[in-house]
Amino acid sequence: MQQTNKHLLNPTKWVELHADYLYNYTISRVNNHDLAKDIIQDTFFAALKAKDNFQGKASERTWLISILKRKIIDYYRKINSAKGKAEVKMNFYTDGDREGEWIEERVPTAWNSEIEKVIENNELSEALEKCIDDLPEKYEIVFRMKTIQQFDTEEICKELDITSSNLWVIIHRARTQLRKCMEESWFK
């Protein structure tokens, strides 16, 4: 008659025996220290609630890992579901007539930062365009064809009757001059 070893649970030793292992397992999947700790805490809590269902067929650690895996999956399901997003509420206004909470996905975005980004991008584009215009004519043509219009090297060489090594020298010099121009006009 074959005797089977039945594994037992010892919840008072879980943190001491398994917390580090569970943490290393979790952090590699969620990449956030606080979140990993919260998920492990949820795992221990769920395990305590389910300890009467433990049949002893697997080791204590294996059983805890199986619970942990479900907790990680639940976390990703929640953040990826519209229902999970709709449950998260944020305080947007803290006083006055407009006091209240907003469902996270409906919170108004800050307008100022978006407008500033658009203005900054336009100014950057204008500065870059001016620097390209200030390049020697051949440099400008080669740079635009290769970098902006994305012509193949062979096409440019054939069109302008230059060698590929000459093209790369021109590109290098154009980029060097553009960098100097941008440093003087934009990054000053």
C-alpha cells in the first residue's frame, strides 16, 4: 500500500518562508514595488480565507503561487477593462459649486500643457526649417532628399551624379551644420 505525503499549511510562517520568493515573482511581472507588495498582501489574505480548501496535494509555496498568479491576472484584467476604469473615481474640484468626483476616463485634461506643446513644436519646426534653408544649396538638397523625403541612396546619387561616399560626407556635414545652427538658435 502506497502512502502519500500530505502537505500542511502554516500561515504563521508564510511571510518568513515565502514573502521574498513571492515578491521576486511578482515584481518581474508588474514592475512596481508598491503594487507588488499589495498583490502579495491580497494573496496572503485570499489564502487565509481559502485555507480550509487546501487539500495538501501541492506544497504550500506552490499553492500560494497559484493564488498569486490569479491575483496578477485579476490586476491586469481590471486595468484593461472599461468596467475597471469606470470604477476609479478622482477628485477634480475640491471646493465650491463644482465639488465632486469624476470617473477617471472622463476627467478633463489640462489644456495649458497641450497648447504649450503645440506652440513649442511649431517653434521648433520653424527653427529647424530655417537652419535647413541656411545650409549650402547642395547640402540642403541632399539632406532633404535623404532625411525628409527618404529617397534611396542610389536614387540620390544617380539624380545628383555623386558617389555614395560623397553623399554620406555631405549628409554628415549637413547634420553637423544643422546641429550647430540649432544649438545657436533653439537651445541657447
